[in-house]
Amino acid sequence: MMDKQSLDFLKRLLETPGPSGYESEIQQVVRDYVQPFADQVTTDSHGNVIVCLNPEAEQRAMFAGHCDQIGLIVTHIDADGFIYAQTIGGWDPQQLIGQRMQIWTRNGGVPAVISRKPIHLLSEEERRQVVKQKDMWLDIGAANKEEAQEVVRIGDAVTLELGFQAMRNNLANAPGMDNRTGVWVVIEALRRCHGKPLKCAIYAVSTVQEEIGLRGVKTSAFGIDPHVGIAVDVTHATDCPSIDKNQQGDIGLGDGPVVFRGPNMNPHVTERVIQEADSQSIPYQLAALGRAASNDANALQISRAGVATGLVAVPNRYMHSAVETISLDDIDHAADLLAAFASSLDGQDDFTP
């Protein structure tokens, strides 16, 4: 069962905004949390927060979890005070209809709603069409453009209304489980390694701008130059209606973190992760991926002359929505798994395929 300190850290992560390019607040949450146990904490010019134990060791291992979330960015305020925005990251516009939002300004969050005209006023043709993001607007209750401009600027970031909601069977939902859970796992894994006799330098990195092109892991991995690395992100849970398990695999909430196999993953790293899970009786699920991953594992593997890379994922229902749902047990086990992997490294491991 997850302890209160760890759960409070997760809640703080989920209650703090951090769309791609606007991660400074979420990174401060990470820096504050790691102070009691980290040997070294740095922030690079890109915004990646790099936390290390045993930095003097010759062999380096890197755990990467991206802290950014999808969002919007303010592009226009019309004469009536309604606000228009572009997307940051990959949105299904249908997920935005009728949502409560927050516009993150220099003076804090401004409540907003986003929608379109009511169904009563839609023409027959409009009812048959899938709504486009450009046809929706943000409403902060301003009377006109001048009033809206007093609090909102072009370029302000926007998120869904943030927060954490507990559910039955130790499940929880929130916007931004993708990928605050990954950040939580890599940082918690490092905390659980604190005080253990490590033979490698262990770097846990809260990376930035994954949602717009895996950007932060590229710069942080170049700087660290790890010998081995594991990326932690969410993956699709398939234990709900309408998903084809024949193609997407059989992935359930509460059945453990997902260990991926395939060309983006170094086979020796993957086998070591599985070996540690088995030896520590940590539940896990296997999944296959026949191409380069669409997450930090992709860029991590091909950094510099190459990094022996693994991918551990958190099952997530309803990804890129306001109600992303995960199992608290899964992330707890994922942190234990990464900590076990780190402790297993002897400083001389050769992961050459």
C-alpha cells in the first residue's frame, strides 16, 4: 500500500499545471520533494530536472519520466472577450466539449469553460459533423476584450481543470496521469534506492516537452550520457469496452506495470527487468511493440552512440482525456521494480546485444 508521503507527492503533481513548454511549476514540485534524499539536483537550460544518487560512480543509469501534459495556448481574444487557442500536443477535440478549464496567467489560474453552441441551435448538418477545436472557445466571463486582456495574455497556457479523484479498488483518475505517473515512478524509485549500497550512478530525470516531440529526453540524455536507461510512460489499458486486444494486447489496471518487448528495447535490459520482477515477486505484464515507441524510450535509445534502453509503462484508461484512470498499485509496483533494477547493477554490466 502506498504511504501517505508518496500519495501526497502524486496529488501535488496532478494538481500542478505543466503543459509542454510551461513546466516550471511542476518541476519545482519535483525539486522540493527530492531535497531530503538526493545527492545532486540540477536543472538544465531546457528545463529538465535531473536528480542523482551516487554521482561519482563510473557507470550511469537513467530513468526518464516526462512531466509535461497536453494543453492549449491562447492565440486570440475577440471583441466580446471570448478566447481562442491552439493545441499543445495531441488532442481529440471531442474531449474538450463542455469542460471546465484553467488559463495559467502570470497571476495564477483563471477559471474558464470551453464549449460550442448548444445542440438546440445546431443545424442538421452541424449535428452530423465532428466538432473541430477551432470552432470552440474559452469563456472566462469577461464582458469584452479589454476586460479579458486585464488577466489573460496571448501565449498563456491552458489545461483542463486539475485534480485527483479516488475510485474503487485503489484506482484514481485525473487529467495529466500521462505522464505525472511516470515522473512519480522514476522519482519514487530513486527515493527507494536512497541508503542502499549502489554501484552505479542513478539519474532520475523529469523530462520536458515529450508531448511535442520527445524533446527533453534528447537534451538530458545527451548531457548525462547514460550506459543504460529506462523510460517510464503510460500505455493503453485494454480492459474496457471497444478496444481490440488482439492488436493492442491484454493490459489490465491493477495487474502490474507493463514491460515492453520489441526493437526499441534492449533485450538484455528487458530480461533484467523481468528477472528482477520475478525475484522480488513484483507483478508485471508483458506487451509487444514492433516499431519505435512514441515516447521517451525512442529518443533515449538513439542518444549519442546509443543507450541500452528499456520501457516500463503504467496502464492508463482513457488517455488524453479529463478522466485518465490508473491503478495506484501499478505505479507503486513500478517504483519498486525500477529500484530493484537499479540495485541489481554492479557497475560492470554489459548490455551489448
